[in-house]
Amino acid sequence: MARSVQCEILLTVPQSNSSDVADVIVVGAGVVGAACAYYAARSGLSVTVVDRGPVAGGTTGAGEGNLLVSDKGPGPELELALLSTRLWREMEDGVPAASEYEPKGGLVVASSGTAMDALRHFARAQATAGVTAHEIEADRLREKEPHLAPGLAGGFHYPQDAQVQPALAAARLLRASGARVRTGSEVTAVLTGPGGEVRGVRTPSGDLHAPHVVNAAGTWGGELARLAGGDLPVLPRRGFVLVTEPLPRVVRHKVYAADYVADVASDSAALQTSAVVEGTPAGPVLIGASRERVGFDRTLSVEALRRLAQGATALFPLLAGVRATRAYAGFRPYLPDHLPAIGADPRVPGLLHACGHEGAGIGLAPATGLIVARLLTGAEPPLDVKPFDPGRFPAAA
Amino acid sequence: MARSASEPYDLAVLGAGPAGIAGAVAASEAGLSVALLDASDQTGGQYFRHPAPTLRARRPHALHHDWPAFARLRGRLEASTADHLRAHHVWTVTRESADAWTVHALTGADGDGEHPVRIRARAVLLATGASERHLPFPGWTLPGVVAAGGAQAMLKSGLVLPGRRIVVAGSGPLLLAVASSLAAAGAHVPAVVEASGYLGYARHPRALATNPHKLLEAAAHGSVLLRHRVRPLTRSAVTEAHGTDRVEAVTVTRLDRHWRPVPGTGRRIACDALAVGHGLVPQTELATGLGCATRRTPDGTTALALDGLQRTSVPGLWAAGETGGVGGWLLARVEGELAGLAVAAQLRGRPAPGGRVAELRRRRDRMRAFADAMAAAHAPGPGWTGWLTDDTEVCRCEEVTAGHVREAVSGLGARDARTVKLLTRAGMGWCQGRMCGAAVACLAAAGTAEGTVPPSAERRPLAVPVPLGVLAAQPEAAQPEAAQPEAVQPEAAEPEATRPEGGAGPHGRADPA
Amino acid sequence: MARTPAELAGAEPDPPFEITFDGRTVTALPGQSLAAALWGAGILAWRTTRAGGPRAAFCGIGQCFDCLATVNGTPNRRACLVPARPGDAVTTQEGHGHGPLGV
């Protein structure tokens, strides 16, 4: 599927005096688009990033910045997450430090013996895939998290989990990439040649030319695919995050209840919530995670906030007296099998997809960017990309 | 109004300033059951803030123009069947169905023992007023530098001043009112510093001529200021406040017509307080959270877009007063009455009294024209950013400097307030960008074609902070009446604050949380 | 001509009472907010920011949260909204006011 790209020839295209010509156009200035730009540029390609909104204006700006392996069972997504974890850690150009990167680890807690057994089973399977997880007995939980509620059955500590501030991560990756960034510029058409191959994109401020277009449009990835004559069933899954007043560090890890994993994998359209609680370097505690399929409706759901607050205060009773100062909604771009689409479009030569990461885009961005860069330059991808093949879905009627 | 406690109100009015009171009175007199909610214990809103009863002010009129007219309006409210729900901080409004709304509020003392109340209503009138617009300058976080409207509010309600020698600065018609009341209350006001000229009014002679009340009001402030020998300095701004633990002096600098400080014109004025503000901004967050359309006013604020009967773009939601554009209390009163009549007509399915509606609409249109003229005359010029140093704090809550914001704009590609917020935290703190929003939007737009302060389009899904314990104790959506055994505080079932004066028995669909 | 706000408004308040600010006695009038009582005593700062700067009431109407005070041990209360009560102890709030919760 990975097509060899004639980048030697592309690199001879004069760039310095024509800002509308590049080796690759990345559509989407979120974290995934930024990572694609970053790794493509490091591979020697000239990159233009275009977005109809601002930097980090979509899912990225509404995310918590999770870099998680703890919530993923063995399989292709976990492989992607493990690679990303390493890439985040090793990233250069000062990006992690400027993005509030914190390798703080995750703590998954179980409220009952049954849930604890399920966690053990899950962690054992993860261990075979390279995930480190330490069982924490009930009476040791508060050594890890002094404010945790009493009465929990135990938990697992995942030292590989980390966090970044997602908007900063996207902006810093973009800046480090050196890509030309055109925000506030909507792609209205994908330009194609006589053979249907991609030639660039059309925006209200003019045409941009490149032999490759990367679809990193997140929730709008389906729309962009359609513009190009392709098809990708990306749909939005709404989530709310509650943000507290500034606090000292009261939560050290990313702490969540074991049922989160089941919610992430669920196909239900109905509202699901599971408490995910974490502190931030800036002070506020962030509380997720809700999931529901309601299109792009941004209206505040008091029910979602109630459940988030209930879950968080059940885990950390001291939060009951702490005030939420804001809440925000975001839309996760998801695909039916909950795996992202990374790779060449099966029908449109020159079009690559890098979207549909659902709620894991911040974490999965570097590995996605690296894969895209390798595909663009004809190099070997860092892992098996077949499970992410954008052609795996039956074409829409 | 016979209305059982389990029934929704016909109308919930949010805000007990002139617009809200007029709306509640009109709707109630037209036969609707009305709940009038306000964060304060008292009616009057910000404009008619007045001392608490225990301060026993015999001359409240000395603090206000038009006090008798307000007292009459308040008298009609007291005589009406409307339930005045005091000390209700509304944090959100949700739509349950086409004609069913829930107003979610907190009652109780701020930050200690708040409890939730839910008011259900068939229609909602948003009369949430305005807040002050602020433009930062070096030293503006020093103690003793206070908002102009804030100084006035503290004077009107608490009978206190922030200092003895108070410079009043900024822009807009409020400044003269603030300076004259501070001076009347015993402060020495060495200068009123206005960034615009008053000549701007002369470009709108028609709007002035048809609003003689405004001229009289300005003349009254003017005569007070003359009596106290207050110097008005136009086309000037306070470009720095000096001091270490509190303000000791300010630098006043001349401005060109774009509000750019003119180099070499700064001079120091000693003072122990500075009251500063740059006009008012409609408070629209509850409305925009529900999807109401907005419009841009001549001075660059965002106001709700309303039709001839005060309807927002969302059916079932009306608005009146400053939410639709800042225009003063007389306009607010007219719009409130118009909205109250329109809601009653809609809910009762019969036309509103045509003659009265036509008269109100005429008055409203005349006063709106005047408000637009005033707004245009005081619209901040783009040059004000010239007085910001890189270490000037722009966001007071998160202590984000102008340099930091500029770096996000020039280095990281932020072009709008929301992106600046995401990249710098400016506007992410306790006040949710209410103080810095206008300035951040302006800095973010630097280099774009915008000639004035761009509208602030921040979303604030929580209009006030809400304790997580309170959120957690909300009733479940699927079964709204079901008790939450561990969460319900029995004393919250009938909050004292929901009982109307006169003890007419339990009122208010204040659902136990 | 009035020399004080109370004279201007013709106020004849109910008997004053005492509160404390960092241990110092401050006289408050019934009906005043904590912020008003502190202003009345010439106190203009009762909080330090996380960066250390002194702050207190700015907007005066509950919007700016600069007047957050620790009152009787409870942090982050808007002093411009909270009515003064006899015996209230206001203490200068440092930063987020939640220092003891840190782990």
C-alpha cells in the first residue's frame, strides 16, 4: 500500500520563490497534522499546512493531552501508542519542554474485587506487548495518591503514561517543522490531474500545489476525503472536560476508574462517562471523560457534567468542595473500528490519510507523523501499517 | 398568580436591573407567572445599586440620577405577583423541550455552602446587563487601581471609596458619572482622563437632539465636576500606574486620534487611587451558550441580535437591556417592558397591546440610535496597544504578559483570542477572560485589517464557578424528580431565598438538587 | 457639601461591629461586603497572586475574582460579594489559597 514517492524529483521543484508549491500539503493544523508536518520536514520535504480554523482549533484544542498506553489492549493501536510514547520522550527541538510534557504515569483503580481481577487480566495481556504495569494493593494506593477515596480494591500503576498540553504541542511541532502554515484558509477543492492524481488544493486565497495531500482534518476528515473523491467514515463523538479552579498538586498521576477502558471501546451512541482525573502544571485539575454521539452539538449537557463530577468526587472526595470554573466540549474523530486511518487512499493517488484517532490523537500523533513521512519518502514504515489501511472500510453507496 | 409549586413558571427573568424588573412587571401584569432571578440580594442591577437596608441611607437618591423613577418601577414589582428570587447565581440555562427551560442557579454565600436550585419556565428573558471593558496598561494590577464601575459600585452599595485622591480614566460616558459621584462623596478627583474627545457626539446631532434626557444628565455631571474643580483631559490616557504596594501616581499621556500615545507628552499626577474603564460590554454568555445569534456594535462589542419584539434567534428566549447593546437604563426599561408584553402575547396566544408596543418600539429605536452614536464616539482606537510594555500583565488571573501574548501571535500563529488562550492561558483563569478578553482579542488581531477592538467570542459554558459537589448532586437526567439519597440536603429543598417578600408561602420551582 | 459617602447618602447605619484582617481589628457596618469594610479601613490588598503580587477588589461586582479572600479559613471567596459578619477573620490569601492540600 505504501507507494514509493519520487521525492528526488519533487525536491527539484523550485520552492523559495513560489509559496504555493510544496512537496506535501497537510490539511489540518491540529496535533496530528503538526506531527505529519514535523516528520515530513525532517525527512527533507517542503511542507505547507492549511487549516480553515486556527492552530489546534478542533479536537486538539479540546483535549486533555493524554499520552496513554494504559487504556489499550494488545493490538495495532497499542503498538502505535508505544512507539508514540518513545517518540514524545525523544523528541527534539525543545518541543516536549515547551509543551508541558510530563511523564507522570497513570494510575488505574478498581472499585471492586471483580474489577481488580479484570484489571489484572488486562495488565497481564498488556505486559506481553511491552507495557509496564505495577499492581498496587489497596492499602498502598494512597502512597501513590494521598487524596484517593478509601475503600478501593486496588489498582495498577502505568509509568509509561504521560501528558502534554495539546495546543502547545501542536503549535510547537508546527513551528519546529518550519512548514508554511496557512490558518483561516478552508480547502474548498482537491485539485487532481488527468489520471485522478492529487495536484494540490484550492482555497479562497488561491491554489496550493503539491503532488501529495495529507488528510489530517480530524473530525472533518470524512468531508475532506469526499472532496478528493475518496471516502472515509469519520464521525464525531462528543466529550466534555470539566476544569477546576487552580490547585496545588493534589493529583499526581493520571487517575481513572477501570471502566474507562470499556467505554473507550464501546460502540454505543448513548452518553457514557468514566472518571478520568489529573492535575496540570498550571494548577487546575482536568476531569473527563464523557462520550456520546450527538453530531456537532456543542450545547452544554448538565447530565454529562453531573456524571463527570460524580465520578471525580467519588475517586477524590476532596474535590467536592473545589469549584469547576469552566467546561468545554470537543469532538473526537472516530472510525467504526476505533482505529485511525493512516496511509494512502485506495482510490485517489497522492492522497494520504492521517485521521480518525478518536480520543487518542495527542498520544498517537508522533507515530502517525513518522509513518506518513516514511510513506511520503518511500521508506519503510516503523511498524505494520496494514491495520490502519484507509481502504479497509466498505465504500459508501 | 395561582401556580402550584410543581408547575413551571411562565417566564424566568434573569437579572433584576431595570430591564429585568420592567420585563417581570409587564409580564406579571399581563397575567404570567414570573420568577425574577438576580445574583444580588437587591433589585436595581449595577446601575441602581444601593446600600443594604441596614445601612439606613435616607438619601439613596443622592447616589443616583433618576432614583424616583426607579423607585416607582420597583414599587410596581413589589405590588406584582412576580417572585423575586434573590441571591441566585445562574450558572447555566438548559433547554428541555420547545417551551421548557431550566435555569440552574446557586444560592448561598460565595464559596461557602452554596446549594443548587433549578427553576423551570416556559420562556426566558435574559436581562443580564453589562460588565466593564478593560484595556491593560503597566501597573494596572497595583492595589488602588480599580475599575471605574467598580469604584462606583462599592460607593453605591458599601458607602466606601478606594482612596482620597482618585484619578478617573478610560473612555465612555460612565467616566463622568463616576467622577461626579466620587467627588460628591468627598473624594478629590485631580483629573478625568478620557481617551476620546467629546467632539464625537457632535457628529450625531440628531441622536442628541432627540434624546434631551441624556444632555440633561451630562450637564448634571458636568456641573458637579465644575463645582469640584475637576479637570477633564480629553484625548489622553493613563499609560502607567506607579507604586509598589499600592498606586502612588499615574502617568497621563496625550493620544493621537488612533489612541496612539504621543511620545514626550507624559506627565505624572499624584493620587492614591485610579478608577479606570473603557466602556461597557454586554454580558451574553448564557445566551451564546444556547446558540443565540449576535451582532457587532459600533464600539466593537458583541451584543445579542434581537428582533423588533426583543426575541433572540432562539425561540423561547428573549433579551432586553444591555445584553442587546449598551444603551443605558431608560432604554433597558423600555426594552424590558416590550419583552414582557411580547412574551405574554406569545404564551397567551393573543396579540400584545398594539398602541403601547408601537410607542415602546419608537422610543427604543430613538434611544438605540443615540446609544450607537455614543458607542461610535468612544470606540477604542487601535493605537492603545502602544502603551503596553512586554512585561505588562494582560491576563490578571493567570498573570500572562503582553510579551507572552505577542509571542503566541508572532511565533506560534495565534490569530484569535481562543487560540491565544490555549497557547498562553490568557483568559483561562477564575474570571474566564472577562477582564482581559477585549485586550487579548485585540492583540491577537494585531496585523490583521481590524481597525478597532474585535469582538470577544469566548465561550463560557459555566457562567459562574460551580462546586463539583454541587454538580455531582444534580438530579439524574433520566428521572428528574428522583431523590438522590446521599446527595440531597433536605434544607436545600425550599431555599429560603426563593420565598418572596410578604411570606406568600412556598413558591418557586426550586427543585431539590 | 458631603465629606464622606455616608454623609452623602444620609446613612444612619445600625451599630458597627468588628472583623479582623490578619489579626488586626477592622470596623464594619452591617450591610457592607467584606471588601467594603476593608476599603473603609484603608486596606486595598488582601491576596497575593501565585507570582506574589498584591491584589484585591478591582471590578467590585463579582466578575474579576481579584478580591478572592480567605475568610474564616475558607479560601477563594469573593470579598466584594460576601457580606461582613461580626467576628469574621479575613486572612491574606496566598496564591491559589489551597496550600495545605498539596501532595
